[in-house]
Amino acid sequence: MSAAFRACAAALMVCATWLASPAMAANASAKPVTVDIRNFAFSPKTLTVPAGTRVTWTNRDDDPHVVVSAGQQFASSHALDTSDSYAVTFDHAGTYAYYCAIHPMMVGTIIVQ
């Protein structure tokens, strides 16, 4: 990876952390949830959670993946290498569709109640 790409990825992570942190403080009792990225798929593909839940994606594949909100409702991840994770706290009810920017056939949905 180039230095510019790493710097951009680091900046995105700082922004995502900053955006997610107030919601986490608002509902610290919500149990964290994990979505595995394995075999070029998100597992579970659809997830229903209460508002205030922190969802963490972890890449279990050998290839990189990028988690992107289909409606730009949350910040995109950087390129996740094997065992890398990315987290977003969902504090508002709604349906959040997402996909992998590198492999757009990989799709998932977070339903926040």
C-alpha cells in the first residue's frame, strides 16, 4: 500500500471513530455484535439490533474487503486485511444496507430497531 493510501485510511478510521463514539456513550448497555467476512460474504447477511448497538466487521478472508454504506449512512471502512476489524455504532432506527467496495456482489443489511 502507498503512504498516501495508508494516510487516507487512517483519516477515515479517525472520522469513523469520532462519528461512532457519541452514540456509544448514549447507550453503553447495548451488546456489541460481530459480522464475519468469510468466503466473500457477510455473516450474518442480515442483522437486527437495538439502537445503540456497536457492530464490528472482522475480515476472515485472505483478500481485503471494504465495508461501504449503500446510502452513505455511515463512514466507509478502510481496506480490511485478514483479521482487521471495523466498527460502527448504530444509534438511530432504520435499515442500513452495505456492500464491499472491492467485491460489490457482497451485500448485507443492518436493521436497527
